Amino acid sequence: MLSSLSRRAQRVSSPGHARIAELATSMKLDGADVIDLSAGRPAESTPHYICEAAAAALISGGTHQTLTQGSPEFRRACAQKLARDNAIIADPDRSIVATLGGKQGLLLALIASLNHGDEVIIEDPCFMSYDPAIRFAGGQPIRVPLLKDNGYHWSEAALESAVTRHTRAIVVSSPHNPTGRVHTEEDMTLLANVAQAHDLLVIVDETYEQLVWNGQHRSLANWPGMQDRTITLMSLNKAFSMGGWRIGFNHGPEPLVKAMINVQQHLVSSSSSFAQAGATVAMSDLPPRELKDLWTDWENRIQFAVGEINTMSCASCEIPDAGFYAWIDIRHSGISSKEMAHRLLQDQHVGLVPGSAFGQQGEGFLRMTCVKSWRDIRAGVKRIRKVLG
């Protein structure tokens, strides 16, 4: 049977956080008291007002397939959200398509825009699905290092040197996963200048844009000259604790949105009807007090975890600008990130993701999810201290 597998499928391994999560789950089934701080999944369930909207849609018969592009109500809510939160004026009928979350949105954008062999510049470290998604779409990922010593900013020289006659696009996440950095206006200006100088598309993953603790997030699509060459990936999975709903949307120029709708028709037909109904309510107004209070509590958990890590002798960490991960520097330990992650899981029953899963420049780091329950966070840092402290 191995001879029937595609080379494309064989070249791509499962993501690092999935392997840790699977091992942690297996240990739990064997009776171990495992605290899994690997996958980016909040402890809290989706807020009730969102669930009630989806339930009402189900009960009232909203169980039928929507338009491939998404229901009109959902797309209007997306446009309203973009205008309110991101200063992007979007036509809900021409520049928005519903997706099954950020990952499927990325693959949709890549399939619609890449030809076989096109090069796509990505950050290193970066979200671990970018590289395989580009390969699935027939492209070639080109990694440009984001170095801690440079504040995780690209230099003009580094970015320009990665551009060739085969370069088609740049993929970035802002706010950034895994480092938690919010890309600055200087970063975005550099991206815009390089993209316009070389006629490149920029795909920006803004999954964590509502979870900014320090600094100010600004969408690249509202930079001068960038709306017609930017695809913005939006997802409700993280900020609204809707990971299981698989719902989000892409915003982009009309020709690319038309292409994405065509691809979507053959891939998945459409996003879930009742997930769109819940997401419509989530995006229609400013977040209610209960959600803002939850985000504040998440920020407190992050600050607590980072503070505890910074008292450990073999680890250091900066409070992230955004998102809900601690990016733990263990380079002085002399142990690889993969070995350290497995040691923590096997010896202390606590799951973290090795930084090497995010790229070569992630080696020497661990990623810890800090939005688990207060009980798990407190117990988790105690166990981590036994190895790193």
C-alpha cells in the first residue's frame, strides 16, 4: 500500500503539538494525571449567547447548505466587524468568503493563487501548518528567520534577499504565533513596500487580532496600495473559544475571492449553516462584558505563568504582546526542545510543544498554552519547575 501514497502526503509529518497531544491523551487513558498545555485550546467553552444563536438556527430549520460564499447575514456581519475593528471597508458580496477556520482559509487562498513551483515566503518560526499547506497547494515554502535578538522583526535586507523571480506570495501571522509579537507599523510598511515593489500577494493570518495585550494591531489590508494584494484570514476559533465550530472567513480582492469561492465549491461546498449563525451573532456587536472579562482573566493567567517561568534557573520568557502562549527560552539548558518536551511529559506529565515544530529558529524554545484552567496553570508550572527550575 505504501507505493500508492502520494509523495506530497509522505513528505508532510503530523504537527508537533498533535504528537504531544496524542501522547498525552494516551497517557491519560492509561491512568496518568497529565496536564496538557500544548494545543491552543482555552479551558472555557463557547459563550452561551453564541451557542443560543446556533441552537435557535437549528431548531428553526436552519440546517440546510448555505451559499458557497457564506450566508448573506454572515457576510454582512463579517463586513461590519472589519469596518468596526480593522478599518477595512469590505463589500460582503464581492470580497468575503466563509471558511472552516483559519487553516482551511489558508489552503483556500493558496490553491486559488499559486501555480505549481511558486515560492512563498514564510516566517521562521511560524505556525506549523503554513509549510505543509503551501506544499499541498503545489508551492515551495521559503523560510526567512525571525530572530529573538532582533525582536522578531524582519530586516529589509533579509526579506529582499528571499525574493526571486519565482516568488508569488508572503504568508505572515500578526499577531504572531508562536512568539506572541504584534507586528509593528514598521514591519507592515516593510511588507507593503516589498510586496508592491515585486508585485507579490500577502496572506495575513489575523487569528489572534482580538487578543492584544500590549501594542496595537493594524491590518495590512488598510495600508495604502495593499487592499488589492492582501488576503486577510480571520477566525473565531481562539478569541471566542469556538475551536470545535471550525468557522472563519477570508477577505480579499474580488478576483481572488471569486477564485476561492470556485475552489470552495469543490472542496467543502460551504461552511456549516448553524456555525455561521452563531458566528454572525458573535461578530455583530462589540464583545459583551462576559467575554471581555474572560479575556482579562486569560491575560492574568498569561502574566502569572510567565512570572513563574522567569524564576526558573534554566528558562526565561517575555510577556507576549498578544495571543495566549508563553514562548519559553530554554537555550541555556543545553537540551533540545524536542527532548525537553518529551522529558516534561514523561517525567512530570505536563505537555508543552517543542519549538522546533515551528521551524529551525524555534529550536531552543518551548510553547506553553496559558489559557487552561487556573488549576492546570498553577499545577503545570510547579511540574515544569521540577525540570527547568
